[in-house]
Amino acid sequence: MQNTRLNNLFDAIATRLGQWFFNPWRRLSLLIISFLFGFFLANVASTTAGQRAELDILVAAFLVVLTEITSRIFYHRSFLSKRSLLVDSLNLLKVGFIYGLFLEAFKLGS
């Protein structure tokens, strides 16, 4: 790429955000927010899919495929050596999502 002012600005913003998330407490807080957002998404997905009662099987299949793709990304060998913040937050989003779906299933079972 050319060395333009806009490119330099984006590079500076990216490095400052990377340094800002390098702090362990900020990283942990972002991971906790990602887990809770996954839990929220599970509640929203189960509520809307159950309310409409249309295409339940397709929605469930899509969600299973999405969680399997996320697991494939997280547990791939090349990512185990270098675990980035994006991959960790995506995995915790998946874990929160699965946890939320389990709690919804327990609520429906009781």
C-alpha cells in the first residue's frame, strides 16, 4: 500500500488499540463482555425462533454449524500457538451462546 496520511492514521489507531487491549484487565473485561453477549444472543435466538415457530430446524442447524465453525477456528493447530484476542473473544462468545441454550433447554424441561 501507499504511505498516505489515511493509511498512517489507520495504522496508528490499530497499534494504539492493540496496546490498549494488551493490558490484562482490559482483555479480561472484554472477554467477559463477549461471554455475556453470547449468553444474550442465545436467549434472543431461542425466544425469536420459538415465538415465530417457523423454520426451527433450519435455525437450529445454522446455529450448530456456526458453533462448529467457531470451534474449528479456535482449536486449529496454528491458532493454538498464537491465540489472539479476536479468536479468544469469539470462543467465549460461543461458550456463552451454548451455555444460554442449555439454560433455555432446562427452563423448557421443567
